[in-house]
Amino acid sequence: MSDQRPNEKDGMIIPFPRLAELLSEKAILALQSKQYQQAFQLFKQLAEFDRDNPQAAYGLAVCSVELGRLDRAESLTKEMLERGVGDYFDVLKLHLTVLIYQKKYQAVCDMVEMVLEESKFLPEERRNLKHLGEFAKRRMNEIPLPSHDERDNHGQADLSEALSNKNRDQQWRAFHQARRLKDEEVLPLYTSFFANPNGDPLLKSMMLGDLKERGIQKTVEVEKFGQIVKVHLGEPLFYEGLSEQVLKKIRDVLGSESPSLLDQASELWGHFILTMYPLPLVADEATTWAAACYTLVHRMNGETVTDARLHQAFGLTLSEVQPALSQLEAVEAPQSSS
């Protein structure tokens, strides 16, 4: 009579059925609740059952980032890329982000250049990789800001001159240096840039976010696309409320239909609202904007969205979505061809 216990098979002991599934569910819940240490341990247990489990490997890397263990996160994502574990683009993007956190900008530039030459990516994925490479290049070229004791009006004048330059790379370099200044020093620099018609609209939103994080509650005027709008920094920014509703509706539809397009549509919407804010949007309904993102992201990938398909997904027709789609395309369509 065999003494093998019921749950033993081929030398692997499974304590009870569905353990891997339960571990995965608990790990994801802990991660969503920002309980990163607990999530890390759960993902670690999951990985012990299946070394090639993509969810476990990716979860360990994400938790390592959140816990500040960047060396471990770099090692994990590098190993995932080498062994082909998980979604290649998602893992690559996380790996590049970890390198940026560690200020390994040259490594980011080299890797982006290499993968763009050697690998096939969707248009939106190529754009995201190019943005990461351009960001790393800007940071590499960044001139170190003088110490506080050495800083003077001449140094701030240099930053002001760089921000007024039409070259957007110089604008971003100046911004990254200006962020180290005190509130009373940075406010006039940002205020001047807000009025600059040649200023990068995305960068203007980054500056608004920086002022908000500093707790500054002034009212500033921001120029974008020929319009000037007052922004009250004490109030919610970036279409808060509507923005989250749009993302939820995008997830509801694309989460099951196409996870890869879900990431693209979410990033498309995020880039759009940062570029547009604080200008008025042509539609107030979250469903309309979710349908517009859905339509555009399919078009960017060479697919056509019919009236019937759009109505089935969102209960809307193309003509009803067109005003929002046109505003979205005006900002995002030029980016997709870059």
C-alpha cells in the first residue's frame, strides 16, 4: 500500500487546492491596498510554487520598487526580460522606470535605442519608449544646480532664460532644476512660464502639480493653445472626478476585451488630460470620453470601430462621440506619428 498522501504528486506537495489562486488574489488585494510588505511576501510564496508565474514575478518587482529596493527590482525585471517571463512591453517599461529611479540614464538611452531597432512594437508602445528615452536624455544633459549658498539672481536668470526658450528640451531641463528651489523662488519662474505661448503644455501641467504638492494655494493664469484660463491651486486639478470615472469605464470595457489596448487607452487619456488642463473639455460625460479613447486607440492600431461596436460597448454612436474624439485627436494624433 502506498504511503503517498493524497495531495502529493510527482514529488510536489500542494497543501490544498487553489492555493496559488488564493495567494494571487490576496497578493493583488494587498498591493492595491498599498500594503507592499505583505504583498511582497505573498507574491514570494506564489513564486515558490511556480518560478515562471508572470504575475508573481511582476508583483515582486512592483513591490520592490514601492519598498525602495531598487537593486532587487532591477535584478528581477532584468531576469524576466532575459527569460521571457510576463508581457514583454510591460516588463520592459518597468525595468526602464527602475533604471530612471536609479539615475542610470545612459543605460535607459542605450536600451531604448536597442529595443526599438531589434523588436516590433505597437505605435503607442513605440511612442512610450521614445518618451522614456527622451526623458533620460534630458536628465543626462541636465546641468547640476549650484548649491544654495552659491545660488544667486544670475542663476535664476539662467533658468528663466531657459524656460523662455522655444527648445522644449531646455524647458524640461530648467524645470527639473527649478524644482529644487524654494517656493518663493520657483513661483515667479513658473508664473512666467504659464504665460509663455511657446511653453510645452504638458510641462505647464507638471508645474501646476509641483505647486499643488508644495501646498501653494494661489490663483495663477495659464496659457494653452491660445487660451488663457485661471487656475485656483487650492481646488482639485486635472479634471479630478471625471478623470477617474473615464479610466474606470475604459477598464470595464477593455479589461476583458484587450488588456494590451487597456494600457494604451489609459495612457492616452492620462496624457490628454495633462496636456489639455485647465482648458474646458467639449464633453462632460465620462462614457463619452471613454468611448473616444476606445475609438482612437483602435484607430492608432489600424482597426476600425463601427457604430454597432461602439454602441454595444458604450451605448453611443460615432456621431455622438465625434466632438470629444476630435478634441482628443487634436492633441494625441500628432503624437502617434512621432
